[in-house]
Amino acid sequence: MALSVDWDQHIQAWQCSGLSQAAYCRQQGLNYGTFTMRLSVYRKQMSDAAASSTPETTLIPVHIQSPVTPVAPFEQDVIRLIHSGSQLELPMSTPAAWLAELMRGLA
């Protein structure tokens, strides 16, 4: 069963929301049981797609600053990834699914 674009968008919005599944469903007026069923289908599709395809290469813009100046925690609303002296800053609105994919690529 393929997910409709609406359910795909709801699942991605939930992942970025920081809310529990139940809280997101209440906020959006969704049936919790239907949401969990659609989430299960979504996860299976993602797993099947990852297993059956070669990963696509996606280029992302990178801005390199030298030297890297430490910033106090919570000084900026960014996600900061630092590795081997390189630093990548992403907006807090970066989707959790995209970050997970990025982290898998770095492993």
C-alpha cells in the first residue's frame, strides 16, 4: 500500500515536531490508530527502498570558516556538527529524517 502525499507530509511533520505520536495526532485531529498504521507502512517503505536501491548522492552547500570560533551553547538556534576540525551548521528546522540520513552517510 502506497502512502498518500498527505500522510507522508504528516509523518515528516510529526518527525520534525518533537511531539509524541499521540500529541501530534491530537493537535492535528488525526486518528491515532490510523496514524500508527500509516507510520508502519511508511517505515516499511523506507526500509525496502533503502535495501533495494543504491544511495543517491546529494550535494549540500557548505560554508567553511577559519578559524572555527567556539560558540556558547544555545547562543544560536542552529544544529552544529563538528568533526575533525570541520563544522556544519544547519537550521533548527532541518527535518529529523534528513539529519538521520546525513548521519548514516557519515558512519
